[in-house]
Amino acid sequence: METATVSRNGTPWVVEFYRSALGKKAVMAATGIMLFGFVFVHMLGNLKLYLGADAINHYGEFLRTVGYPILPHGGMLWIARIVLLGAVALHMLSALQLTLISRAARPEEYERKEFAIASYASRTMRWGGVIILAFILWHLADLTLGLTPGYVFAEGKPYENIVASFSRMPVAIFYIIANLMLGLHLYHGLWSMFQSLGCNNPRFNTWRNEFAAAFAVIITIGNISFPISVMLGLVK
């Protein structure tokens, strides 16, 4: 007797669903919501930089003590990081597989025409994802583990680490470029996510475009303000 969790060919229903284009879009939407929420909360938390060392250092310590003593000190934070990295990997894999499915289904002439009229943000989604992944890994190595050269890492002191890290001009510039790419990715990703969720109606298109643009601009301005403030000496 068949169950709801197994398809007719014996493959688990979840695997069978993911193999379809609809399943990959659903995974992209679900992981996208997780990542959109994370970048927003992460940016809000980092704004405590402007309240001084005590504010952001206490905030950092609060994050490290979530789940303690049931989990080791900082355990919940590492679980969240691993889950988010997994979400990024699934998001990028689903996007790549959807691109391959789309290319296989379209005539060459149609594909070239579509590329010509596509927005810059949509054309750079793939490379933007790679740059963002590289940025996340650098960010963890730089401000979480203190493994990058050029400054003395202070354990448990995010304020001092942010100022010391962004005092290195190449790092600050890389951070700004990565967040500009993130802004483009957020804009096109939000716009596409609403479409995948069925919000593709002329009555809603203007609203979703404005919401996606506003969200991307707010995140981008907030994130690039940190290295700029350090370079200008406003935060020191």
C-alpha cells in the first residue's frame, strides 16, 4: 500500500518533488525567505556599532549565550551559521539546476532575446551568488574566527574587530563591493520570489517592485555604512 511519503516508483515524495521545477522554485523561495530575514536582522544588530563599543559587544555576548547552558557557549550561534550556510548552498544549487532546465527547454533564439531584455540584476544573479558566498566565508574567517592577516583579533569584542578590520582599505572596499552585489541579488531575488509564490498580477507588480527595491536599498546602505564610517573616522 502506497504512503503519502513515497511516490509510485518508490522514491521519497520529497525527493521526487524537488526534482521538478516547481520543487526547486519552492526550495529557492523557502531558503530565500530565511536568508532575507537573516540579512535584515544581521544589519539591524550591526547598527549597534553606532551606539558604541559597549552596546555592540554586549549584543555579541548575548548571541553567544543563547541556548546556554543546554548548549555550549556559542553553540546555538554555530548551529544558526551552519543552517544558513546550508540554506545558501541549497539556494545556489536550486538556482543552477533551474537555469539548466530553462536552457534545455528554450530555443536558442528565444534565449538570446530574453538575455537581451533581462535586467542587469537578473543577468548577474549567478555570479552575484558566488561573490556573496565568498563574502560570507571571508566574513566568518575575518570577524568570527580572526583568521585573516593584517589585524589583531580580539576575542569577544566585535566593536574593536570591526574597526580594526575595516581600517584595512582592501578589506573595506571588498566589503562594499560584496554588499552592492548583495543588494542587486536581494532586489531580483525578492521580485522573483513573489512571482514564484503566485503574486504575479498587474495590480501587485508595482508594489512588489517597490518593496524589493526599498528592501535592497535599506540593507545595502546599512551594510556599506559600516566600512565607510570606519574609513572616514566616524567610528574609531
